[in-house]
Amino acid sequence: MRGLNWSDVTPKAQWLNRRQVMAGAAAGLIATPAAAKIEAAKSRYSTDATPNTFSEITTYNNFYEFGLDKGDPARNARLLTTDPWSVQIGGLVDRPGTYDLADILKDAPLEERIYRFRCVEAWSMVIPWIGFELGHLLAKVGVQPGAKYVAFETLVRPEEMPGQMTRSLDWPYREGLRLDEAMHPLTILATGLYGEPMPNQNGAPIRLVVPWKYGFKSIKSIVSIRLTDTQPQTTWNMQNPREYGFYSNVNPTVDHPRWSQASERRVGAGIFAGREDTLMFNGYDEVASLYAGMDLSKDY
Ligand SMILES: Nc1nc2c(c(=O)[nH]1)N[C@H]1C(S)=C(S)[C@@H](COP(=O)(O)O)O[C@H]1N2
Ligand SMILES: [Mo]
């Protein structure tokens, strides 16, 4: 007998996947797909830019655990088991432990956050995430005074993640934030998008979203969160420190060694649409004070 999983104790709308919703609707089991939408409050942090389509957001992905091509994650992530799911929370916290996802979601104030999303490869999207502030979870586990950074890790399960059979990256995928970045209200743990549970290719069942940083900081399918007193190792910085810094704030004045970061291509905009200017901090100016006194061309 297995114990209760997070989907057993989470309101159905929070975990039903799109396929189940569509199948259920077709079979008349669910009145309308809309009935299964996650109820989430609107947020003043949302952009009023027009979101990309569900199809664009779920078929043009970076998720190297499932392959290197943009279409690989949609094809290969279907068989990823996301229930049961637990997250190990440790390091400098008052209440370390292995938390079932249901416990993490129990009192999480879900909001819709429509964010601009800028990949370091110079493409961008607008994505209507569903999630809650990382600061809410950190408050729940109790951050100890010596903590200065938060380190994250993605699941390692090569049987279900074919990219992990290769050495395209040094697994697990790792990311990190300074504690004040992690506590900023723009920083969320996302569990869905377009009112539906997170599609596997977008980092089910729970992933980070930090909208003022290049997309690779927004680590997917998280199984470990550790509070540390030293700057954690991060995947792309380990891979190529000259090209990818720890901070990786979106910055149109600091070019990637191999391409310009001054402009970006909005995915789905069509071949006649021009490139858009990239904005400092991806337009999220309210984070500028976090970096007061730093030279962002050196601390990139
Ligand atoms: N575990 C993991 N997280 C990851 C990645 C990855 O390869 N593995 N790719 C990153 C990159 S480069 C980007 S641009 C975003 C893409 O997120 P999306 O596919 O949901 O748009 O996920 C980030 N998080
Ligand atoms: Mo990216």
C-alpha cells in the first residue's frame, strides 16, 4: 500500500494535466475544461503584454534533461513521473526535511504572474505562470541568520530523462540565488501556466521563475533547496564561466562573448516583426536596488 501522494490531497484542479482535462471533457466527465482551471489571484506584478500561446510555450523549450533541441522536451518529457514528488529542504533552515509537494502547496497563495521571459540565447516570450512567492516557502521553513544564498537542484532520473544518459551537462542541473534575490516578491515557484498544472516540458511539478534574469536561472523540476553561507555552484557557470556569470541579470549593455544582448526575438511574432530592444533587468527596474554599488559588467 502506498501512502497518500500530493495529488490525492491537492484540489483536483491543481494537478489535472491538460491531457486528462481534455480527455475528461471529451468523455463528459468534466463540464468544461475551464472548470478545471486553477483558481489564482491576479497580481500587480503581471505585465499587460500579450502572452505567447500555450502551444508556443509548450513546444519551444530548453530542458537539456530531455534533449538539446527545442522540440525534444515536448516529445520526451511525457513519461516523467511527477507524482509522488518531494523536495528536500536543508542547510541553514530551522525546519529541514523532505517535504511532500502537497505540504509545500497546502497554504501557498497561488497567483497568476504574467511575466516577460528572456533566454540568454536572445529569444523571449510572455508567459502566464501560476505560482507563489519563494519567500513564502522560505518563511515557512525558517531561514537562519547565517544564510546568504539559496541553492537549487533538478531531479536526476536518467531512466526518465534521456538527456541524462549523456554528458551534455554535469548533472544535476544546479542553480542559485543570493538570499535577497530569492526573497524578492518577483521571484516565484511556479506550479502551472495558463491556469493548468505545469506541463512536464516546462518543469513540472514545480520550478523557479526569476523574470529579471536570463532564463537558465529559472531551474525546472526542483527536488532540492538548500540555504548556504557560500555562493553555490551553478550549472552554466560551471560549464563556461566566461559566458555565464552567477548573477546573469538581463543586461543589454553586456554582450554574450558570441552574440549581442542588445535586442531579442519574440517567439511567435512572425517573420515581419522586428527585433525588440532588450531592457535592463528585462524591464523589472524595481530590482535595481539589489545591485547598488556593484559593477554589473564585472559581476555579470
Ligand atoms: N533543469 C533544467 N532547468 C532549466 C533548463 C534545463 O535545461 N534544465 N533550461 C533553462 C533555460 S536555458 C531556459 S531558457 C528555461 C526555459 O524554460 P521554458 O522551456 O519553460 O520556456 O528553462 C531553464 N531551466
Ligand atoms: Mo535559456
